[in-house]
Amino acid sequence: MNRSAAGSWSFSLGRWRGVELRLHAHFPLLALAVIWLAQVSSSVAGDVSGADPLTVRNALIALAILFASVLIHEAVRALVARRVGGRTNLIVLGPTGGWSQPHLPSDPPAHLVTGIAGPLTYLAIVVTAACCLAAAGKDNLLHLFSPFQPVFQDHDSLGLLIAQLTVWINTWLLLVNLLPVQPCDGAEILRSVLWPLVGRASASAASAHIAYGAAAVAAILAITFQHQDFVPGIVPKWFPLAVVSVLLLYGGNRAARQRQYDVGLDIDQWESDDEQWISADWIDDDRTAVLVEHLHQKQQDVLDRKRREREDREDARVDDILARMHEVGFDQLSDEEQAVLKRASRRYRQRQQRVEDVHGRPGAI
């Protein structure tokens, strides 16, 4: 079992075209819970008027559809990430989608396109399955789009049952992945939209605040529906809402930690911008030069202080990250850990170059 940052508590399923595929431990736990729920529901549903029995066979079919849908979702995201100049080294399949992020260019459109590809995949699966049901003569499909109270028909027809479960499960996946919480696609979409407007670090902070607000709303809804059942006689409706609230709270904390990483990226961006200003042709314009000089006066002290503080924190982490890299490999490190190693390596080369320049001067000891 791998316990790296990207694939914590996950099992390896092999590699495909250089991409390691892993299954998160929450998936088999969910499978056991659903099978147990099916066994209990079969005995309870007979006593509840109008309830659809959840059999073990239907539960296994639903789990297979969930796994296939998540796998297709991640394959599409990996393909889109590659098309926008990124790469995918690791895919972790979880109950709500992929729980690892591809490596993307530091460009808002690249993140936006990759983020939108996820929900569009689930939407395409829903539309395809609904069209198959319509072609089979089923015109009353709205009941399948209800996340909490779906009504399934023709349980004896395996093909129709698979199509109905596909619509319902992917509707759930679509709604969950639009939540503004990591690692859902909604968080990536929100951050990429805010990124050009307020900056990458501020976009991460805004995502965290929105996730906290959504967690509060989900908690209020859980209290509101505390006397209603999700599965009649077994699972109350407040339970999944409470789980969503906890996930949103957890995602808000992740977004808040992401902001610290993004602040480091912003500082690196300032460094690259300095080089562009020095070598740019438009620096000859007096008004532009005055603007740049004014910007330096206002920002340089703050940037230097933040850079020194960040470098001290990163230097203290290098040994631990190197030890982890020797155990799991560089590709298994998180984006933050890879960025820390790259920046530390760059600083080391710069220091070595300065030492060589000093010793190479005439009269140097």
C-alpha cells in the first residue's frame, strides 16, 4: 500500500502507458458497505410500501458501473491534460472520482479546460444512457435524476437496469464533482476562473472560503432533513448531507494549504517577470520604466522577506522529501514536494555559481 502524498492508502492496479493506476482504500470499503446495505435492504424493503429492493446483484452492478465511470472520467482528464501541455503520472480511483491531480502548466486556461473535462465526461455518460433508455421506449426518465429518491423499473431486464443505474450513478458523480472542494473538479474550475482576476494565491483562498460556506449550507440541510430517510428504514437523508459537509470542510482546509504553495509560485513568477523586464524591448519607454521602478520600490521588500522565510522552511524539508523520494520515486511526490525540490536545487546551483565566480576573480584567495 502506498502512503505517499498523492496516493495515500491506495493499492496498485498496474501501469498503463507510463501512468500508474491505483485504487483508493475507500473504494473497497464503500463496496462492502453497499453489499451489506443490500442484504439489509432486501429484508426491510418488503415492509416499506413503494420501496425498491436493493439486491446484492444490483449492488454489484452499481459498483461495476461506478468503477467504470470513474475510470473513464480519469482517462479523459489525462488525455485533456496531455493536450494542454501537462502530464499524468498517477491516477488514484476513489468513490467520487480521481483523487490525484495531473501536472499542468502554470496557465489558467489549461487548468480550466482540464477541470471542465471531468463533469462533461459524466454528463456525456448520462446523456448516452438516457438516449439508450429513450430508444428502448422509456419516456419517463426524470425519476432517475433524483439523487435521493430514484425509481427504477424493469428490474428483470439486465440491459435496462444497467442503463438506469448508469444515469443515476453518473448524476450523483456529476453533482459531487461540481462541489468547490479538492479533489473535485469544481474546485479546479473555480480556482482557474478566479486565477486571472485575483491571482493564483487569492483564488485558492477564495476557494477555501467558498468551501467553508458550502459546508455550512450542507450542515444546515442535514439538520433540515433529519427526519427523512435516504433508504427507507435504513439510512436517514441527513447522513449523506453530513458526509458532504465534512468533505467540504476538509476540502476547504486543503485549499487553504494550497494557498501557501501558490504564494511560493507567485514569488517565482515575480522572479521570472524581473528577467523579462530587464531584457524586454519596451523597457525603453519612460512611462513603463517608471511604472516598473515604482513597482519594485513597493514590492521588493515584501518579496524578499517572503522569499527568505519560504527558503528557510523549504531547506528544513529537503531531507525528508529526499528520503520519501528514495522510497516511492520522484513521480509519486506531490506537486508541492516536487516544486520544493526544484527550487532548492536551483538555489544550490546559484550558490555554487556565485562561489565559482568569487574564486575565479583575479586576486581571489
